[in-house]
Amino acid sequence: MYDRILFPTDGSDAANAVRDYVLDLAAAEDATLEVLYVANSNENSVTRVGGEVVDALEQHGEEVVADVEDRAADRGVDVRSTVEQGDPSGTILAYADHRDVDLIVMATHGRRGLDRMLLGSVTERVARKAARPVLTVRPDDDVSRRYPPESVLVPTDGSAVSKRAVDEGAALAAEQDATLHLLTVIDPSVFGGDDYAVMPTDVFEERAESILDRAVARAEDAGATDVVRAREFGNPRRTIGRYAGEEAVDLVAMGTHGRSGVDRFLMGSVTEGTVRTAPVPVLTVRGTDD
């Protein structure tokens, strides 16, 4: 399914924490691993060492990709490494298009605000703009990282982009003989509050079941054979994270945005929040609504 996988790394603790997971993924997919280090052209990194002018970031980059090459060789993973100058997110996106990779895998952070590291913000920009799937992996100790997955969760709101997520998640589940969980979350905030009693639950439960019916049919068409369907009430991001933990799923697949207004179950901000906080890696796909 993924023949060419791109792993952008800056050699940080966050990137190194997910490195073994990336190698497990490449090995399981029998894929070529493309390792990319971007020497940030927005930073002045030229210095003089022993009378020779060198770029400290490029030098560091060569060391970083060489380390990944060695580890990939130990796993029997084919690897191609590159060090490039440029703006990190733009260079990653251009490289992914030029090399026609099937998947981008990056580390991210659950932190918010000023203490979030550069790689985290770069990862979010890549996930929002990439024309191909992006697998984001939190480096924290509370994250379960296992590949190949035994179970995959796809939250769906029936939008065009969530259908793409169903396709991607179902194809992955079929390839890995994994259980596929399809989840629709009914968000009470759509009705102006958290009081379930004032919600027209029958109407929205019926709509949720209709969404799930179509998602199950789509997933089965994509080859998924073990499909679990679920309907939940609550805050979408928190509900997705709780469900993932309770059901011990190994990966969440989501669209990067959904519909707007009252017809919305999931939206882009939910996906971004899930990327930052999910207890497992999150696979995102981008698209345009109907």
C-alpha cells in the first residue's frame, strides 16, 4: 500500500522517539524509506571551522540522516537520504511531490502555545497542506506505537473528506487484516450546549446510523472484512481519544476538515486537536467537500 515513505527528521528528541516506529512501518510495508533533513534557510547557520566555511545545519543534517541509514540497514529497509536547504514545511511538501511518495510520517507535539517546538508546527502545516496522507506520531511516553496495526479507527461525518479517510483506513485495515472501527460522534455543542435532553436525538441518531451504513458499505467495498460500527454523543475530539484508548486501537485515520454549520459532526479543528492529543498515531487525508 505504501511503497515510498517520507520521514522528515530534524534529529530532535521528538523525531528520534518515533524513528523506530517509522522503521517498523517501512519494514512491514516493504517500502523504500526516504529520509529528509531540511536545513532551515531562515536561520543563519554558516560558520568557520579550522579555516573552512561550513554550514552547521547541513553538517548536522548529514549526521542525522546517516544515523537513520544505519538503523534502516539493520532492519533490512531500503533507504534514500537527502539534506536540503529551505523553509521546512515548504521543502517537505515539494520533496514529497517531486519524489511522489505514498505517505509522509512525522513527529508532532501535544503541547499548545509558545512552548511547542518548531517540528510540531511544521508537522501541522504539512498535515494541512499535503496532497498525500500524513501519519503524525506523538513522541510522548503515553502514546502506543505499534505497526502493523491490529485495529484502525476512522471517525466519519459523512463529508467528502471523511469518505476519503474511510477509503484510506479501510484499505489499510484490509491490507493488514486489521479490525476497522467506524465512529460517528454527535456533538451537543451544535445545539448550543451540553444538555442532551434538549437535543432532537431521534433525528440525529437516525442521521448517524445512515452515515455509518454508507461508511460500512464503502469500507467493505475497499476490502475491509472485520468492521465495527459505533455511535457516540459528546465532544468529538475527546470522544475520539477516549474511544481509541478504550478499544485499544493502533491508529486513527481522519479527514482534515468536515462540513460547516449545524450539519457538522467533525471539523478540521477536531482533526488538529486529535493529532495533538491522541493516544495513537493519526493518519490524515486532505480533500474538498462535495
